[in-house]
Amino acid sequence: MWTAVGSLAAWLWLLLGQGFFWRTDLRLPPRGEPDDWPSVCVVVPARDEAAVLSESLPSLLAQEYPGRAEIFLVDDGSSDGTGDLARELGRRHGGLPLTVGSPGEPPAGWTGKLWAVRHGMGLARARGPEYLLLTDADIAHAPASLRELVASAVTGDFDLVSQMARLRVESVWERLVVPAFVYFFAQLYPFRWIAQKGSRTAAAAGGCVLLRAGAAERARIPDAVRQAVIDDVAMARAVKGSGGHIWLGLAERVDSVRPYPRLHDLWRMVSRSAYAQLRHSPLLLAGTVAGLAVVYLVPPVALVVGLVTGAHPVAAAGGLAWLLMTATYLPMLRYYRQPLALAPLLPFTALMYLFMTVDSAVQHYRGRGAAWKGRTYARPDAAPDAAPEQQ
């Protein structure tokens, strides 16, 4: 009974006291047309991205931006012809100027992606841009995306504006896991708290980050976060910690084109960095597992056990907690245009995330650590090693 009541109390707190994380109406902030459009350089780190580049890069080349803009794609040691394909797409589609560079292998103490970002920012620095758009190679942007991002940053005087790209949701496993991934992220980092000055909450979505060049210099981006596996959150913390004003919300016209058709693909997406999120702490891991169990697993168990044993107060507490859980998940399912009937299955998805988190810790202690595009990082200060499989 006490466990069921504790779970219900937790859901009442999450409903009202966690920044209304479950609401999905937070889009780009109000914006006007700047008198003078600032110059922008787009930096795209890309490692073995030939499978998705034909869908994403043309959308960047076709950006309808009134000011000066240029794209720097960094081919980070690809083995699938990513760099050559990028050059061919640039010749074929035209549009914004495109430069393709290569940084070489990252030195010890750097994650591969951030080393590629550093190289791209170095190339861009010669152009003296006022803003940098850091976007992943699997992200497709609507033609007005860059214009809207810059207008929001200028109007709101933001140093960092980030949008959580809409992930692909087509396969059965994507329908079960992807909306919950964004839901859990928003629960951990309530978007409304991120934009509040003085709040300690800071996060960004690495697929789409518009960063003021001056703010990047003050926060020493990316050098200050060179070891970060979860680079987007680390970057946002560095910018906010140096006095910057940041914003994060859900995207309408920024989409990931990367497919995750199998459970294995989604499992690796989550488990590769879950234990890094917990700072490789066994104590935090134990607390997370217990928290997931009490918050997400207890309600359906309490309802069933209460009904079977005739303990109606237990069933009532569990059922009400499950109802609140389901209700807070409905807006995310609507955002992803998924059947609302999936909402009661959130405890099952949470159980999968629990196993993914434990697996992340197991892989860490086996020496696999976090992985990004075929590189693994067993420790925060470790040099990257070749992984046996591409991630």
C-alpha cells in the first residue's frame, strides 16, 4: 500500500511540479525579422553517413536564408565515401556554398564527434560568422529552418537555440521506444526550466543547435566539453554556466531521417550513453533503477495485485497513478502522430529503458563504454578505440 501511494505521490509531483514537462506546445519562441541578418556557418560532423546524406544535405543546401550562410561538412574518417558523396551533392544541388574537410583521427581526450566539430568550427572561423549552426548529418531541415532559428535567437537575445528534431517513427519498435525517448528526456530536462535565467537546468538537442559565436568563445566550445559523450547537454551547460541565455524546444520542420527498424538499433542508441548520463556512478545507477521501478512499474502491478487480492485501496492508488502516467504521455504521442492506445504501454517501454540502462553499465565495466560511429570510450579520459561493430 505504501509503495503504491508513494508511486501516486510521485506522479502527482511529476504532473504539477516538474516544469509541466509533458506538454508539447513549446516551439520556437516569438520572433521578428532582423534589420540585418547575421552571417551563419553550418557545421556538420559526418562519419559513415552515406546512407542518409542524400536526404539531409540537400535540405541544408536549399536553405532560404536572407543573410550570408555557408556549410562546412567534416568527413570524420568515413569508410563509405561520405566526403565524396557530399561533394557530389553540392555540385548537383547547388545552393549554399559547401566545403568538405577532414580532421584526421582525434587525439586522446577527445570524442570523435567533438573533434570533428572543432575542425569544422576552425574552418568556419575564417569567415567570421556571428552564429554557428551545429547539425548532425542525419537531420533534414525545411527551407525556412535556418531563417526561423536565427530570427528567434536575435529576437529573444538567445546565445543558444536548439530544437529537438522529430525522430523517425515507422517501425513497431520505433513507435514503442522513440516517443518515450523524448518524453523521458523532457522529464529529466524540463524545457521550460532550460530557458529560465538563473535556473540550473541546461540541455540541448545535438541534431540542431544554433550557437552565437561569441558565446561559443566565452564557453570555450568545444574544447571545454571535449571528453563529453553526451555532448549536447554538456555544451548547453557550458554556455549557460558562462552567462549565456539558452532555449530548447520541439521542432516542427526539423526531422531525423535515420531509421531504427530493429530493437537492437534502438537499444544501442540508448545504452551507448545511458551510463555516461549517470556519470558512471553505481549509486546513481541503483537509484535510477529503483526510481524507474517505483514510478513506472509499481502502478500496473499494484492495480493487478490489488484487484486479485481484493485490496481495493492498493488497486485504486495503482490505477490512479497509471492513469496519470498515461495522461501525461498522450501529448507526446499526438506530437508524433501515433495511436493514443500506445499510452498505457508506457510501463513496458520504461522496463525496456531500465534494462538498457543496466546494459549500458555492464558494457562500461566490460570495457566497451560509450560508442559513437565505431569508436568506443571506456573512460572519460580514454583515447578512442575501434569498435567491433558500427553504431
